[in-house]
Amino acid sequence: MRMLRNKVAHLGQPVFREVGLAHSTEDRAYVFVPRQWPYIWERHFKIKGDPTSDPLRIPQMLRESLMHQDMISFAQGLRSKVRKVIGAGVAVLTRAYLDFADFQPNQAALAELQGNSKTYGFEYFAETQ
């Protein structure tokens, strides 16, 4: 999902290859994204009558090159997992906040952290000649 987000953000939606497969008993097409990027489907094209062409290879090629879950189901499942992880993290932070709300900060530890911090100034990019 990170690859998908990064590529869409930088290159835009049109650069993505996706494969839509329609189920024979429904009027719905399921969209699958490739496992790799860039996905160049033209490499699978064969000239009609080419002896290396094998139409029975298409299902195997689709299983090897596409995710095994359509895009909508994948996004819904990913969203659910992310919500669970964030919810668990927030629960821990909430409990820690309640448990440590009355504690005073450790000034020695705070001073140690601030003493070890480094600040770097940035003025300009060096010009190369």
C-alpha cells in the first residue's frame, strides 16, 4: 500500500496498470494491482500464431503477477488492520497517561536529554563546480 500511495502521489493515477477481471455470474469487475512496479504487460504480448504463445498460461501468469485480492477488499482489510494497531497504541498511551498523570518529571533525565541534543544549522546548498 505504501508503494501504491507513493507512486500515486508522485506520478499520478494514470501511470498505474491495473487488471480488471469480470466474474461471469455478476455484472461487477474486480480490479487487481500488480505485485511489482512498473508492471509492463506488453512483455506478455505475442503475435497471433506464435508457437511460444500458450493461452492456457494466462491464469498462471495472472496468479504470479497480480495480488490475490481485489483492490477494494485489500484497502478495506488494510484500513481495518491500521485502525486496530492505532486503537491498541492509543489504549496504551491513554492508560500510561492515567497511570503517570500525577508524577513529577525527572529533571535530571530531562537535563541529560537536552544536553545530548545537537542542533545543526543549514545555510545553503554547496555549489559544485
